[in-house]
Amino acid sequence: LLYNPYDVQFDGYGNMYVVDCSNHRIQRFPSGSNAGVTIAGSSGSAGNSRSQLYNPSKIFVSPNQTM
């Protein structure tokens, strides 16, 4: 489940990216799917290591899926 989603972006392939702020992650929802996959951060675990996010709020996704 999403907890306090802040931003939504779409790439050129129709994938939806959601900044899930309070879960400290970014999820990608493939086009036509209602199941998200965590692509950055980790659910419920905030931090400042390379694999963690702390309350992310914005995202930019280019048409070729570069964030």
C-alpha cells in the first residue's frame, strides 16, 4: 500500500512512477498493472545510505526511463 504519495510521473512506455513519501521509496507500476515494484528506497526504512531515501517528495522520469 502507498502511504502519503507525493508525486506521480509517467515514462514514454506508459509506466507510472509514484513517490511514496512516508514509505521512503519510489515505486514503478508497469502500464496496465495495479501492482507496484519498489525501484528506489525500501519500504518503511528511512535513512541516508545509498540504498535508502528519506521522505522523497519529487521525481523526474525522462521518456527513456532515466530518473
